[in-house]
Amino acid sequence: MSAAYMNYLFSFLINNVFILMIGMLGVYVLTGLTGMFSMGQAAVMAVGGYTAAMLSKFLGMPLFITMPAAVSVGALFGFLIGIPAVKLRRDYVAIVSLGFGEALVAFLNNSASITGGALGLTAIPKYTTKPMIVVILLLTIIFIWNLKKSRFGRECIAIKSDELAAASMGINVARVKLLVFTLAGAISALGGSLYVHTTRYLDSAAFGWDQSSMWIVIVFFGGVNSLTGSIFAGIILGLIPEILRFSNELRIVIYCIVVLFIVNFRPQGLFGETELDWKTMKRIALALAGSFRRLFRLFQGQRQEQG
Amino acid sequence: MLLEIDNLAKSFGGVNAVRDVSLSVDSDQIVSIIGPNGAGKTTIFNLISGIYEADAGKILFMGRNIVGKPQHEIAGMGVSRTFQNIRLFKGLTVLENVMTALDAGSNYSVFSAMLTLPHKRRTDKANMLHALEALEIVGLTEYKDEQPSNLPYGLQRRVELARAIVSKPKLLMLDEPAAGLNPSELAAFISLIAELKQRFHFGILVIEHRMQVVNELSECIYVINFGNLLTHGNPKDVCNDPEVIKAYIGEDGNGAKDQKSLCQL
């Protein structure tokens, strides 16, 4: 592997995988924590992207305005999807968000005078640097981690597990769901604003339901409750198609086989419900050390027998 | 009076699950509801906790009519319950399961949660101590970090009990809490409930089939049959009531001759 290729892979990891991962984290909050399927989350990311792109391209706004603006507009759209969705049963939420997302993408595609239509928006100012993307991703992860470890995380998991019991614990189910939709919208739109300021190009066709369902695959691949699992899965599944680029069409097949293997043999996801935190890492380290010691002793015993 | 139900009725399509039931529970009192399967006992619980809305009648909790109020508000007023088929939250540890009952009452915002501000840390710490206290009462401190699905059935029931009492409710509703317990577990359970009542003075409403629990604990028994209130009174009178025996054992069955009282069941 040449150094140039490694370099390319590294910048692909940050500029593409990491940014899409921020969009995916919105899906993690919605689907992983709260158990609601959003098939239109990528459209919310596109909305954030267009907000940032138009503010910077046409009005010359700097990043510290375009990014918060994108986040607020994303939160607003998340809230709007949430209003009908909280009144519906779980399976219908997927349909509503699918319709909403596709309608949004179609609208952006057809209002060519503002958004550039199918040609997309080009020459968007580049504001981001690689360290900046990494820092923003890390901050987002820390925020979501803290959220999971707070009353909101517990309420979300309770709602996912059993809505009726959650309500009888005094949890206002509709309010928590609406909050989660809003939050997920904000997170995904944040990813959208980073996307446009990095790739400098935006075409709404890339944010249809296929991207949204890809994110759901990633969350399930990593383990539904596990934030670290989703991040791990996001990196792996983001890189596989790129690493396998030499094999052309076969890469899609390999990708699907990897996903199907996990779904078949580990339906709870790669990490299941455990987080890769210090406690788990310590446990893994201890278990590894223990098995090494046993192996070593076995080896010694054999040598003594021989001697 | 803590809870007063007047002429409650609820039907599902053509089935009159609850027809005309009136009952009352006072603080520091244990009241039992008994009746054959399908009599409408759990429906009464679901009506009180707001899962269903009553068709007719009033449910007064501390003097306020709670019919039509959403579930979480009723829970917030101090009504907590356990479920007939255990409903613990998957994906949360035993301790976190108990903490969820307190989370709705804590008031820190999303932002202080994301930034782990001091206010959030203080609230969560206090809630955790309360939850640990509740787990200690039911004797589950050592299992606090387990997933509830890894625990045996009897212990899962106790986790549900801890979750129901941790918020210091005014009315505690237990739906068949002794189902599936063996005799020694049953004795321990009865003394636990008696101890809880003495300690927290809440009104307790119990649905139970095991007559030992009903007779030893409750001061008043209501008998429900086909959605109607058959009779009510103290355990001794109710057990010897011929109507009740008829509802339970049948009129001319072999059991009726030998078994003169439900107290011996």
C-alpha cells in the first residue's frame, strides 16, 4: 500500500466517514436510544446543508453563523417531523418520516432557482479543516454520551423498551419523543453544515431514503443501545466500500454479506447493549491476560513433560 | 379518603369489563380485590392508572377526579403500580430501572444533561441514593448492576416493587404480586409488604389470588365477578359469604361441600 493511498484513505475517513457519522448520530439518538425509525433523517441533514450553503454562498456569512443556523433549522424540521410522529405507532413513524424526507428532497430538487436543483449547489465556501471536524465529532459524541447517562437517556431507553410502563413511571412519552426528534434533527443538520463546508458541493439526491436506511443499518450493526458500537460500525461500514474499491461491483456484495452475517449470527448487533467504556475495556484486558497466562502455563507444562 | 371510586364502568365493544364498581382506599390501609379470572380486576387498575378512560363513574384521588387525565400525570400525583406480567425496562440495569421512576420528577434540562452541569450531577446522585435505598428495602443491593432479564422471576418481581415504591407514592397498586412465589418466598413477601406499609404509610391496593396473602394483609376485601362488585368487608366475613364461595368454587361442585370457607384455601 502506497503512502499516497493511505493519505487518501485518511482524508476520506475524516472528510466523508466522520461527517456522515454526525448525521448517523442523529439516527442513533432516534432509533438506537428511543426505538423510533426515521427514514427521513438524511433529508434533515440536507436541510442543514442547504441552510449553511446558502447563507455562506449568497450572503457571505462566516462559519460561526452558518453552523448554528443550520442546527436551528434542523431542530425545527426535526420538531415538525416529530409532531405527527409522536401520535403514531412505531411502524407508522417510519412511513411518515419516509414521506416527509422524500418530499423534502423532491422539493429541494425542484426549486432550482434557489437550491440549484438537480445540478446541485457548487462553489460553497470551504470553512472546515480536518482537526476541526474531528473536534466537532468528538464533542458531539461526548454530548450524546452524557445525554445517555442522564435522565433523558434512561427515559428514552424506557420508552423503547415499554411505552406503557414508561408512562406509568410518570414519563411524559410524547414530550420525550418530540424532544428526541428535535435533538436528532439538530445533530444531523450539524453534520449537513460540515458536509457542505468540506466538500463545497451539495446535491440533494445524495440525501434520500437510501442514506437514511444506511444509517439505520449502521446503528443496528453496532448494537442498538451502544453508542460506541454505532461509532465503530460507522467507521467500519464507511470504510469497507472505499477499501474494496478495486473490486468494483463486488464491493457491494461483500458489504451486504458482512451486514447479513452480523444480522444472522449476532442479531443484537456487534456490541449488543454494552458500551466500550473503561469498565468494559478493563474486563476485556483482564480476560485476555487470564487466557494468556493459561496458555503460558500449558506451554510450560508441555516443556516440563518433555524435559 | 385517599382513593374513592364511584360507579365505575368500562366496556370494550360488547364486553362490559367493569359494570358498576365502587370502592375506597385510605392511607395506611391495605385493600384487596379478588375475583375469578376475567372478572375485571386488572381493568380497574388500568382505569385508575389512566391506561384506559372510564366510560362512566368517578375516580377521586385525594378529592380530585382523575378520569381522563394522562397516565404520566396520574403517576406524578402519587399513584404507582406493578404489572401482572412483569414490565421491566430492557437495556437498563436494575438500578437504572428503579431510577426511571424518579427521573420524571427531576428538572434539569437537556443542556445541563449534555454538559453534565453540577445541577444534573447533584440531582442524579440524590436519585441514585434513593434508588439504592429502595433496592436495599427489597433486598436487591447486590444485583444493582445486573440486567433485570438475568434475574430469576421472584427477584424481577422485587425489582418492580422497588421501582414502584422509590418515588414514595401515596397509593401503591400491586397486580398479583405473589404469583409464582414458593411458600417461603410468599411468607417473606407478606412480611415485606407489611413492613413497607408501616414505614411509608401509603394506601395499598392489591389484586391477588393467593388467599393467604389476602387474609393476612388486607383490612378490607372487595370481591369482583363479571365486572360487578359482589360484596366487600373484612376477610373473615367475605370468606364465609356463600355468594363468594359460589363464584369461586361453583354451586354444586364437589368442593363446595368440603370447603365451607375460602379462608382455608
